Amino acid sequence: MSSYVFPKDFLWGGALAANQAEGAYLEDGKGLSLVDLLPTGEKRRGIMKGNVPSLTQLESEFYPSHEAIDFYHRYREDIALFAEMGFKALRVSIAWARIFPTGEDAVPNEAGLQFYDDLFDELHKHGIQPVVTLAHFDVPVALIEKYGSWRSRKLVGLFETYAKTVFTRYQDKVKYWMTFNEINMLLHLPFLGAGLVFQEGENVKQIQYQAAHHQLVASALAVKACHEIIPDAKIGCMLAAGSFYPYTCNPEDVYQGMEKDRESYFFIDVQSRGEYPGYAKRFFKDHGLNIEMESGDAAILKNHTVDYIGFSYYSSRTTSTDPEVVKNMTSGNVFGSVANPYLDKSEWGWTIDPKGFRITANQLHDRYQKPLFVVENGFGANDVVSPEGEVNDDYRIDYLKRHIAEMGEALQDGVEIIGYTSWGPIDIVSASSGEMKKRYGYIYVDRDNEGNGSLKRIKKKSFHWYKNVIHSDGENL
Ligand code: BG6
């Protein structure tokens, strides 16, 4: 499939998020995180969008993050399996509420800090680089209750304190950082992305873009702190990527595709180029949005831009201005998209488009001229364990093979790519649905949507395949 040999120092690996893997949601002093309030089932989507009836947990609900896959207690065993596949990097996130349980504690929680010390030590023992996200859909619930989360400027300083604390503590152990996971998710699932809760009649756009400004300033301050505290580290942003295609060559469709892409690029333009683009200023004006900015903000954004562009890619997206065409929508990492007649979909409606991966990578590199880091990509599927105890996930191998081949093409196009950490190398809780049955892993975890199962780990067919990919530097796909 490919004769392309990836560079020897390419960071092959996998990616996880604290709230989808760790469990132990109140252990060792951890405070509640926003995801701990997300149940499985019907209600989840509404809450993620910001329709949050209450910030307390209900006994009648099942909250999958509370135990997740118990990575908190089993990470040694799991990391040994990642090492067996030859991982060079593991992307994880730090749960902010493990370090600052209320978000504004006078001193950080030592037990939380120690957990990540041990985790990073374990990774280094196996020669695996930690790649760490500061906030992966993660705000301490106490800050949502007290300040309304990122709608308040107060969060900027609290996040900066958190970032400085972990940079200082892990300065010798972590050299790759990211600020906010899929920062553009704030516009699509604002509670999940930024802890935003809306009251009836509120101007949602105004609140979202004000919160976005706060996150962008906080991100720049984290970049500043990282560069000062760990001069040899690299810190990036993280975009939920996947370019929009116009459904036809009608200029109206083409223009709409450009606008849709800009909805996401908006964030990265600020984080990478250091200022609000002209189209954003026009958008604010046209929509009557008044974003409060402090006098020093422009300089902070300008002077502390990211070192690399981290992104997730699952699907391309398609858009149309034709009301008939838009009747045929599909999901796909929650970004609404018109169904693309040329492409297949996963069981969850996510479009499968390997070529779109190459297109997206090229576009991002053309736009920012900075190294890219593919920090998520993968195929969510309902795997079945055979009576012999095997998981023959050929469909996953097929998806990954075709995407990695296109990544190789992008590298040959001149796109700089630091590494590739596929999503959920071990099965974890799905962010969008809360299900366990939407699995991405090379390692199966015996746990179902209701929380039943032994949590036993089983190597899937893709485990052996990915191992071979890494060992051959991407040549044997
Ligand atoms: C990304 C997120 O949106 O996609 C992850 O950063 C998430 O947290 C991943 O898990 C896959 O989405 P899902 O909904 O299938 O888990």
C-alpha cells in the first residue's frame, strides 16, 4: 500500500483524555470535572450543548467517566501494552480538578500531582514521550458554579496558575504540551468544550465568543509560561479539523465552505498568527457582538503564539446552500455535514475520507507554515469478541492504513508532521455518546455501556498490525 518510510524520529503512538480513561473520579482528593456530570443516553447531547438543568449528579443516571476504564489504577499494565506495540509517544491530558479540586485552592493537591509524576515516569521507563493536553473537555465544576466557567475573565488567571504549576512540576518529564483540546468545540458543544451553561433568552453567540476570547488569552499565557519555565519544550494548539468541501462548484457553496472552515480557523488564526483575523472582526460587527478585551490582550496574543498545530482528523465535511441537499445531513464529530455521495460512513455516521486527511494537512500547513502534530485519528466501531476470544477488526485496520498512507503523501508534499497519535489506542468512553461500544482501540476493554464487565484487556488484530507499522517506520501498512 505504501513504500514510504517515515522519518526515524516520527512520534508514533496513541492519544487518551483523562476523563475518558482514568475513572477514579473523586479519588485522592480530585474535585468534580464537567464530564463527571455527563450521563450516557439521550440527555447527554443536550447537556453538552449547554442546556444543563442542574450541576448536581442524579442517582438515577449512569455517568461513564466515574470509572471509565480505570486507567488510574491500571496504567502500568496498559503502558506495557503500548510499549509492546513500540509507541514513541502517548498523548494524555491532566485533569485540572485533580490538581486544583475547586480550581482556586491555595495549594495544589499533592496526590493529584504525584499521580501524573508516576504516570510520566512509567512512560519514560518504556521510552515513551508524554504529550500532554492541559484541558481536554475539562473544567472543575466548582468554577462553573461560582463563575459560570469561561464566560468569566477570572478563569484566565486560574488557568494560568494551573498551567504554571504543572509546567514547573513536570519540566523535566514533559516536552510536548497542548493548551485546549479541540478549542473550536466551544462553538458546537459549549458545555463540553468550555463548561458554558445557558439560560433561556441569553445571547449564546455573545457568550461563546467572549468565552473563546478568554480561552485564547489563557492559551497565550500558557504558551508564555511554558516557554519561560521549560525553554526546550514545544507547546501547540489543538483543532478539531476536517476541511469543508462545497457540495457543488456554485460559488455560493464554495463561499459557504470557506466560511465554515473559518469558523474553526478563527481560533487557530489567533493562536498561531497572534491576532484576530479581519473576517472575525466583521463577524463580530455583523452579529452585534461586543467582545470585551483588556488593553494588554492584543500584545499577549501577538507575542505568545504556538510552536505547532495539533489537530484531530476523523472526517471531511461537506456543505451546501441548496435547501434540498441539506435535507440529507450526517453527523461526524458533531460538526453538521451534508452527506457526501462519494464517501462511506461509519456506523455512527462519520464520513470516511482518507484523501481528506491529506487535503486538511496540506491546507493547515499552507496556512500556518508550522509543524503539524496529528494528535487524533481513528475509527469508532462496535467490536465483537469471537468465541475464541479474538477481535478481528479488519475495518479499523483498513481505515487506519488508508489514512496513514495519505499522511505519508502529505509528508512527501512537504508538510512537516511531528507525529501521529491515533485516538483511543485502548478502548475508552466515547466523548460524544458516552458509550463504551464505540471503540477505537488496538486493545479491547471488557466493559459495556452500562458499566458491566471485568475490565480485562484483550489485544485486537489491529494491535499486531500497528506494532508492525511502527516497527517498519510506516513502510508496512
Ligand atoms: C474528539 C475528542 O472530538 O473525538 C475526543 O477530542 C473524542 O475526546 C474523539 O473521544 C472521538 O469522538 P467520540 O465521540 O467517538 O468519542
